[in-house]
Amino acid sequence: MKMDYNKELDARGLNCPLPILKTKKALADMLSGEILRVIATDPGAVRDFQAFAKQTGNELLSHAEEEKEFTFFMKRK
């Protein structure tokens, strides 16, 4: 899926909770409404990002898996 984004975070090779912690830090440096693309390899990341979105109010626009890599698009609240 093609989606425009403002910033990208490569979290490949990192395990929980590092992808979420790095995402939280990246979103803090962004403006409201901007979109962060995150690439992760941790299989637990899908569940983690869903919970993170619910807890923080940042919107998980989409997520996809391709060849054991997960791509998430988070919209800054």
C-alpha cells in the first residue's frame, strides 16, 4: 500500500519494547497530523502498535506484513 508520510523509522532487528519506545520518541518530534512510517521485524509489534495507538491517542492508519517485515503508519495526534 502506498501512503505519503513525513518521517520514517527503521526498527528492524529491535525487540519489544524498543520499536514502541523509538516510535514514541519520533512522534514527539513531529507535528499534529503528520504521519510516521515504521518498519519492524518483531512479530509482537502488531499487537504492541495497536495497544500503543489506543493508549496514546495517536492513530494507527494501517499496518501490513511482507516477508517477515511489518510496516506501520502512525498519525500524530
